Amino acid sequence: MAPRTISLFDSAPDPPCPAPFNMADYVLGCAAAMGDKAAVIVVGGDTSQRLDYTDLRAAVLGTATGLVQAGFGPGDRVLLRLGNNLDMPLAYLGCIAAGLVPVLTSPSLTAPEVARIVADVNPRLVLRDPDVPSASGPPELGLHALRSLRELPPADPDLGDPDRMGYIVYTSGTSGAPRAVAHAHRAIWARRMMFDAWYGLRADDVLLHAGAFNWTYTLGTGLMDPWSVGATALIPAASTPVERIGDLLAAHHATLFAAAPGVYRQMLSRSTLPPLPRLRHGLSAGEKMPPALHAAWSKATGTAIYEAFGMSECSTFISSAPATPAPHDTIGRPQPGRRVAILGPDGAVPIGDTGVIAVDRRDPGLMLGYLNAQTETDLRFRGDWFVTGDIGTMDADGCITYAGRDDDMMNAGGFRVSPIEVEQALLSVPGLTTCGAAEVTLGAGKSIIVLFYTGPQVLDAEALSAHAATRLARYKQPRAYVHLPTLPTGPTGKLMRRHLARHWPNERSPLQ
């Protein structure tokens, strides 16, 4: 193969999604053969919850029957206001099996936030836990009635065009107001490209995911994908402290572990991990993991972590994997079956040049669009490409180095500087726990790079500056350092860099 000269990965496409198709039917495809094998176990709570594959299938298809009998039909939108427990995925798949369109929401949303979503998606029904805030408007089905539907005879899944709308999720809002993202049934089919190119997923795996049930990372990586191959999913109960996760991995013989980087960091800093002889490797997504954290995990457990990159608008499409590991300072390679580029104003940029990460608009995991926002949807496309808004570079091997969000990029004397690069250069400072870099405007058109950090105590600014000077070019070095009790994060724990500048104290002066 000739050396790659431009930042374009163009592999043969994955086999197309079959038709007719139903996402829930696909997820339950192994259920009959798996029988009484554990499909999911909620661990770490006062009582253990377990569903075998027979019960999983019956609960999902019984829920579908009840919703149809209640007069709801294909295309109707259903708002899920459920807690962080098994009710969420069972209702989610039950809706999809019936051809309804579930709308995933976090139970932590306030009533005004839910009211805005109701106005946005116009649901015909709300499935609601009484402990979760809701909003007036659509009729509600309570938790007791929802659970009783699982006892009904199984429905025949609603099969149809794989391109029809299957579910709605909301973006995290880290780069603006959260948007309703509509996905097709085929989105689950696209996830097959991750099995070898990220997970190394097998039917005999026991995968523990340390996330909430309503998070798409948990629903996809932690539940739907394991169920699609007949593996067992473990989810910690909502009240489980991070210090217990290592013990749960050991006690339940987990072979795969998935979490956001922050969970790995907390596990390593707050507890001594037990031996994990069954664990093959960890999986990470949600934000870039610092190489030092990779190294610390490997030292503590003897296992690797494989990262992946995706977004609410598209399934994970760049990753590292056991069979194709990538350098820890990268986010991996485009998965076989994908078409990915690093774009500049005139198309794919030369190898090593910086541009925006883009994925082919025909990718089966790509959204249908933003709901009720055609103009916003159109702005995300450039010819054959969906433009992610994330900045990166591609090397000759196809590995992609992430440089942050386009709207997170900082300007230092006319140079564009990645906050990721600045943060990783400072993370090795003793006493610094986490950090985030942001551009702060001082007035009169002057701005500086500031590092906001957490740790047990305020660190000496001159020592921090000296450390930065050994690792960063002068124009990339922070001009000030601000200690915070915590950094601003979104609902999924992702750092919200655009909120950092709010913590700049006006009376401070930058380093001279």
C-alpha cells in the first residue's frame, strides 16, 4: 500500500443494514439461544437485580405489547423520565420494539428543563418514575403501571425501513445549548464495527460499565452491545461509590471494564485496586485520557485501556483495540468500514496538518439530523462530510491526535493552541489533580491562556510556570494559574472548558 499523503481514511464500507429492521429486535437476536444466561446484573446495591436473557426478551416485548394496546403506534414519541435503574433500558427497548420513538433524558433535569424538552419533541406519552421531576402536558404512565406491562404476551417487533427514526437523544451541551438528535434504527447496526475495532467483544465476556443507565455511553457500550452478542452486562447500582468499583470487578469476574477517564482517575487515587486476574482490558470514551493515566492503570492492574472517539451525533468511529493498539497520545484509528478525514477549507489536509475531524455523511451510525432544526443540521455538513467540530491531526498510519473542540481552541499571539496539549503538559505536576486550560479576555482585545486546576492546596505559580516552560513553547504556556475546588463539568462528567473563564477573578494579574 502506498504511504498515505493526505489525511483521509477510506476503507471498504461495512455490509449495509438489512431491511426490514428493528433496533430492539436486533439487540434481542441472541436472547432465545442464551436462555437463562445472565443478561444484566445490577451490582453493589443493597439487593442484586438480575435478568436472564429469557426474562429480558419477555420484559421488552411485553412492554411493547402494553404500549400498543394503550393506543400508541409507530412514530409516536415517548419521553422517558425514569431513574438510574433497569426501568430505563427496558422501557427504551420496549418503545423501539413497538415502533415508538423514545426520548432519553437525565433524571436530574429540573421541571423547567423538562418543559423545554416537551415543547421541543412534542411527546404523546411520558413514562415517569414519581421521584423524577416531570412537566405538565402529555399524559403520563407511572412506574407501577409500566412494570406491569412486562407480564403481557410478547409483541411482534415493528419491522420497517432501517432509516426511519428510532430514538432521540440530547447532546451534552458542552459547546452550546443541548440539541435534540434524531437517530435511525440502523444506528445499532453501525456499532458492529466497534466489536473488533475497539472492544474485542465476545459472547463469553462479562462487561462492567461504570455509568448511569440513561447515558448513551452506558446504553450502547454497557448494555446494547453486550446483549447483541450474548454477553453479560454488569452495572453498578446508582448509590455505588467509586471506591467499590474495583471490588465489584473482582467479585463478579469482569473481563472488560468501561468508564470515562474521570472514573479511572478516581479509582486510582482513592483506593487500592484488588487483583483482577479475569480482566482483559479497559475501555474509555467521553473525553481524551492523559497518557499518564494509561500508564498508572497499566501499572496497577497489568491491563491496557483502549480509547474511542464518538459523539451524540454519530456512533463511536475512531478507536484503539487489542488487535490494533494505537499510541496513547492519540484517540486511535478510524474503524474498518468507516470513511474519515481531517478537513481544511479545501478538503483533506496533508498528513500531519491540523484540521477538523469529519466522517462520511453516509456512515450508518450518523444521525438523521437535529430535530426541528434543519438549518443547524445543514451547517454540520460540507459536501460528502459531516463536520464534527473537533480538531485533530492524522499521521501516516491513520492514527488521529485530538486537539480539542474547535470552539475550545485558544489564540495566543495569532497561534491556535489546543487546551488538551496545555493540560497534558501540566498534569504531571505533583499536587495537581485535574486541570483545564482556557483563553481569558482581560479587556481592550487582550487575552491570555489560563490554567484552572484542582488539588489539595494552592500551588506555587512560579513553580507551575517553570514546569510549563520545560514542556511547552512560550506562546503555549499559561500566563496565570487559578486553583478551584472543582472544575465545571457536564452531566456526563466531561470538562466544560467554555465555563472555565467565568472563574477568573477580575482582581488577579497575569504572570509578567
